[in-house]
Amino acid sequence: MNPEANWALSALCVLVAAVVRGLTGFGFAAIAVVGLAMLGSLQQAVPLVLFLEVLSSLMLLRSALGEAHYPLLKRLLLAAACGVPCGIWLLTGIDSSGLTLGVYLLVALLAVMGLARIRLPMGEGRAGAWLVGGSSGALIAAFSIGGPLVVAWLSHCGLRARALRATLIMFFFAVDLAALAGLAAASAVPAGTGQQALLMLPALLLGLWLGQQLFVRIQAEQAARFTQWLLLVLAGVGLLGRSWS
């Protein structure tokens, strides 16, 4: 594929993922990583998506500051701080092809669990927060995918739609920033990743704006189910591509 077509498809992937992020507060990383990994490698896709995640969170952070559930957020972030180093080790120490296959399977599994309304067997107390936060920190650093796990757990904690969205935005901002700093320290961020992220910024901003416009017009439940179906389709396409390669 020529560079121009690759860039256009990458920008389209970022645009779709950003619309979902602006609408639901999650889903950007899972959609973008699956799409971008098809166009390159997972080791290239993860740092780029983390850059874009941090930028998108900055755009949404102001609206989230006053609505987040801080007690739950604090527990999740403390646990995630323990998981991030494990994820960095995973991304930098395991064969790329096997890791990419694992991403597709993980995304498909989490999407199916969400569609089937299967509750995570982790509880809703402090122990659950530590398990979910730690696992999500590791998944975000390794695959830039931790949203479905956190969403599935937080959705059973009795949060209002706005509080859930705000808590997710702040959680991802902090963990993505920590994961990106850890990958940079491990020399696992390819040269030019920051420049690529800036080139994708117009698609990111447009997608976030469209998603926020949809947020006030679409019910949260409908948006979440649409995202889960989209994740399942993308994971299926990725798995089919792996089987044909």
C-alpha cells in the first residue's frame, strides 16, 4: 500500500475512533489500535494511539473535572500504577505477531461480554477496583486497550451516565500519560510518532466534536452497544486478515 493511501486509511480509523470516544468516553484506543495494527505493527500502533488518547483526553478533560467520581477514580489509578510496568514489559518482550493476535481475541471477547451483559466476576468493592485498575493499567500499556474492562466494571457501580463518562475520561488521561512515559523510558516509542500524532490531529478533533454532538442526542445504552458491535466487527476483520496472511 502506498504511503498516501495508508495515511488516509489511518486518518479514517482515527476519525471513527474519535467519534466513539466523544460519544461514550471510551472505545477510542480499542478501535484505533485494531485498525492501525492492520495497517502497520502493534509496536507502532500502541505509542501512536497513546499520543492521540492523551490529546483527546485534554480536549474532554475540562467537562469531566466536575462530574467524575473521585473515590472510585483514586482506587483505580493506584491499582493502574502497579499494572502499567507489567504492560510495558509485555509489549517490549513478546513476539509482535502473537501479541497482535492476542489483541484481536481480547477485543472480541470483551465486546461479546458487553453485548451479552455478562458481569465481571470481580466484585464492586475495593478488591474489584484493584483487580480492574491493575489489569487495565497493564492492558493499556501493552495494547492501549483497557476501556472495555473498566467500563464493564464501572457500569455496575451505580454511576450516572455523565459521572461514568467523566470518570473514564480522567482515568484514561492519567494512565495513558503514564504508559506513554514508560514506553518512552524503555525506548519503545518509534521515531516520528509525535509527528504522526500531530498529522492525525484534525481527524481526531473532528471526530471528538461529532461524538460530543451525538452525545446529547443518543441514549448512553444505545451508544455503548453500537461501540461493542463495532469492536466485534473490527476484531473479526483483524482475525480474518491474520488467517489469510
